Amino acid sequence: GVVEDGIIPGYYGYEAGQSAVGDIFAWYVNQGVPAYVEKEAEKEGINVHQWLEQKAAVYQPGETGLLALDWWNGNRSVLVDTELSGLLIGATLQTKPEEIYRALLEATAFGTKKIVDAFHENGVPVDELYACGGLPQKNKLLMQIYADVTNRTIKIAASKQTPALGAAMFGAVAAGVDNGGYDSILEAAEKMARVKDEVVTPIPENVAVYEKLYKEYSTLHDYFGRGENDVMKRLKSFR
């Protein structure tokens, strides 16, 4: 949606998002990972997400031979269709759990690129990205994939609780400077928010491969998401 003064007075805020990101990874870890992965992770003293990230990071873009559509909870932007569902293509008898995990990471990055491109192509330039929340703090591979897929620099918020911090900022503005707060949200943000020194930059050779994979993703995206084949919806009707 588009909201005037919704974030900063005098500016329009443009909102878009994906129906699921972290929940897709959690679903796979909870429902799709074989028992030996849990045992190996426990043996190494790390959780399953960390184990999968370490293993998936060894692969180069495209090396898994897998591609996924990130629609495990439908599609919010840009298709606005809750009846769509997830898809994984390219699996063989040799496919490993970490390869599927990487494909799911990449799928959410492709979904993000769809949104960024939609803004960019309609006169709202997006030159860099700021990542916040738990995922940027926990999964460095995910952030590198996002940078490579979108071909944009990513800066990471220092706070792990950015929604709470944002609420606190507006609370400080409501209090006003006379009561220990601030007179504007810009002033509050300058004083209360912080970005990490860490910056994730695109790797050119990865960008080149992901541009090719993104074309394949876009083909699947439009085929299943824009009415050419409504098999996802027909399958739901059998439930």
C-alpha cells in the first residue's frame, strides 16, 4: 500500500512484503529434515538452522540444480494471491537437505527481488536495502544471497527488536522534548537507531549467475501465478 505521512511527515511510505520467509525455513527444519541432520547438529553443538547454513554455504549459485517458488503461505506481493502454494523443482535422488535449504533461501531472495523490481520499474528507485529483525543477525548466508540476487548493498540494523524500537521512537516523539523525548521522528531515529558497521555487498560473479536463475524463477512465477496454470488452486480444491 501507499500511505502519505505514514512513516515520515511529508513523504509517502510504500509498503510491500512476502507472506512467509523465516516460517518457510522453520517449516523445512521442523517437517522436512531427516533425523541424521538433527543428530549431526547436536553432535557439533549447533542448531539445525546453523548446520544447514554451514553446509549450504559451500555451494555456488546454481550448483544445487534446484529452484523454488516461495509461496508456502501464498503470495502477498506482487501477485496478492493467498491460494498459491510452494514449489520445488529439480530434485533428484541425489539431492541433499542442505541443497533444498539453500534453494528455499534463494527463493525468498527472488521473491524480494520481484518486489524491489516492481518499485524500481514504477518510478520508486531502490538503491540499497536495510535488513532488520532476527534473520540478518542469525544467517549470514541468507544476507549474502539477498545482496547477490538483488544486486544491492545491504546494511543491517543493530537492534534485534526493531518493531519495539520503532514503537519506542514514536513514544518518545509523543512525549516531546520537554518530557525527555524528541520533537520529530527523524530526530528520534537519529538518536535511538543504529546500523551495524557490517555491510553486505554483492559478489559480481554470483550476481551474474543469479540473473540467469531469476529469469527461470520469473518463468515459473508467471506460469503458476498469473493464470497460465492454476494447478495449485485445483489441488487445494481436493482437500
